Amino acid sequence: GDRIAKGEQTILFLNRRGFAMFLLCRDCGYTTRCPHCDVSLTFHQAAHKLTCHHCGYERRAPEICPGCQGTRLRPFGIGTEKVEAEVRKLFPEARVLRMDRDTTAKKDTHLSMLRTFRDGNADILIGTQMVAKGLDFAGVTLVGVISADTALNMPDFRASERAFQLLTQVSGRAGRGFRPGHVFVQTFNPEHESVAAAAKHDYETFYRREIINRRELSYPPFTRLVNIVSQGEDVRAAEGRLRTLASRLGAEKKSDLGGPLLLFGAGSDGDIAILGPAPCPLSRLKNKYRWHLLLKTTDIELLRGRLREAWALLSQTDRMGLTIDVDPLSLL
């Protein structure tokens, strides 16, 4: 309230659209899920609809639980739409903008909102990743990051790095004018290296800790990765073609933990590790099951040659369902 009275601006960042992450029945535990993807449907209160942000499926939000016919369906989790609703309740005098894919779907809406905020015609800007970087507003003196732990807990070896980048970028939006800025980060893990280092803009400390983790787990930059994804409407076929490929690559041993893991090659400089096959973190999208095989190597040319040999032994049908991603940006 004080900042609004002083004519100062605030940015609130949350990297999740919608009003809530999902609807859940308080009586039987039923959750609303996408029939085509292995994900919960996001609840949008304004339109009273449920949406899958992966395949685009939409439906009206039910009033009655499909599982037990009860009436205690409640929204759980938080999205930008809910943050906007709460902010408007707390600060009814504030001029609030919400910037996410839902509010900027129309042409030029994104630029129009930025101009409105830049010209001082809004007090609070709520947004997803599109407000995290590249914005220079002299009037912004407060940045709030909501649910920062979401970025920390992604099933990807780059999660800590991306969280550090995001927190650093978002916090850099505050105090860019002549007035000092403040940043508040909501987290259950304030001692996490990404959060602690980003709070101090201390890249060196973050790098030193992260590089040790990467070395111990044999992740880039100490190895190169190849992620092979198999997709299909038949889950057994999706898994099976990866098992066929793994056997073509020569995977016969098991790791001490029981999972498929083979090291082969001429010494430590030419090793290839095969992990999987296993379901992808997003195990079903658009009615297709997704499995992946992750390959690590210190010799990409050796791996490339092995893959060519294995690929030549696969049937045309098996090849059609496979995608090979060298140096993948995401493992989802």
C-alpha cells in the first residue's frame, strides 16, 4: 500500500498460469486430469473451465465430483489468475495487470500492457516467465517471486541452474531507476544453493557448487548427452522399441542399483552409459505414451558411430516412433 501511495511499482512473478493447479474432491480425492495427457487440468476461474496447457484440451469445470458425486470440489495450488484475484482483494485501489499467455493471446496485447506499465498507468504487474527478463522499468522498486520451489524441483539436471538464472533475472527488475529496490522470494528451501546465491547475485559461489554436482553425476559439461524418446499409442510398443535399440547398442549389464546401465568403450575416455528405458517425466502427451533412453558419453563420435550401427538394424516401424535429441535442452 505504501508503494502505491508513493507512485512506486511492483512486479509479482509466478511461473504458472491459471487460477489453480487442479481441482480436487475433498471427499474422495478425485483430481481432474487431461484424458489425452498424464497431467492435471489447470483450473481457470474467470472462464470456469479446465485446460490442458500441453495439448489444448478444454472442458467446463464440473460442479459435481465425477468420482463420488460429491459437491466438495476445491481448487488447489496457485496460478497467476489466483494471484491477481488476491491482490485485487488486498489492494482494491491498485491498478493491476496480469501478463501471461492467456491475457496476451491477441495480437499486440503484450506490447500494449508493457507500454501501460512503463508509462506508470499500472501499479502492479503479475506475470509468468515473460516478465522475467528484458524489461527495464525505472518505477519498479519491489519484485516478489511466488513459489520459487517449483523451478527447483523440475526433474532435470539443469533445474538448479535454471532456477538461479530465473531468480537472478527476475530480481534484476527491481531498483533500476534512482530509487532502491527490494526482492522477496517465497521458498520452503531458503538454504538451497540456487536461492542463496541468487539472493546475493553470487554467480561464482553457485558455479563452484553446481560444477561439483555435475562432475560427480557425470553430467555436462563433463559428458555429452543424447536423449532418445519413443512415442506411441501402445505403451508396450513405446517401451519395446527402446529396449530393442538398447540391445542393438550392446546393453547387457545391469547397474548396482538394478537399472539398465552399461559402460563400454576403450577406457574412461571412450565410455558410453545407457540409462533406461524409463517413462518420460511427462509420460503421456496428446494420447501418446512417452519413454526415453538417456545416453551419456565422453566421446560423442564414438556414440554417433554406435548409434548409426544400431539404427541400421532397426525396422522402419521402430524408427518412425523414435526421436534422437543430441545435447537436449530439456529432459521432460
